[in-house]
Amino acid sequence: MEPLVSIMLCDPHRHYRPGQRMRCSYQVDAIAADAIQAVEASIMWLSSGKGDEEMGIHEFHRRTRDDQNTDLRMLHQFDTSLPNSPLSFEGTILKIHWVVRVKIFLKEGQPYSRDLSFQLGSVAGFREQLP
């Protein structure tokens, strides 16, 4: 059974301005505490379209059982100031998406990750997609 990962952002509309503070929280459920080795949370952008796909990590947090000596399933919060670029963009040839990604490393089996998208800035031609 896959773990259940809940990701929450301070702005329920998930639309942020460059330089704005973003507060994020996440929680893991539906898995035993001792089955989790580590949890990583990233704020990152992904590009897709013609040409090579790229990604960039703006913020990264890693928590492990050894470092924390705590239940990694519990609610965890962090915040960051968002960068000035790249801005979200939904073009014909190029798309740039921002996401909060929570990745869980298990003692057994493959890692599991969940993404929650958000929009950074406003660019002419951007067509917002509903989740």
C-alpha cells in the first residue's frame, strides 16, 4: 500500500508573486513510522516541451530517522522566499511548472513521491490549468 502524503500551501489559490514568502506543510499517513527511512521536501521548477527537459531546485529539506529521532509522518512546516525567475509559463513550445515535491524513502521498496503544483508570477500567454 502506498503512503498518503498531504501537502498544504499558505495560499489556497496556489498563485505567488516573485519574492513572496511561501509557507508549506506536509504530513505522511497510511504507513508505519518505522517503514520510513527519510523524507525530502523540495520546491522546484520543471520545464517541458521541445528540446531537453530541465529542472531546478529552489529549496530542499531532508529529514531522516537517524537525524530527527522522531516520527517522520508528523506534520512538518517550512517556508521560503520565492525567486524572481523562472516564472510559470504554459506556451506551445515551452512549459515551466513549479511544484512542491515530497519524496518518501522506505526501508523496503521504491521511493514514493507526490507533487503539488503552483504558479509563480504572471506571464502573458499563461493558461492556468486546474488540478
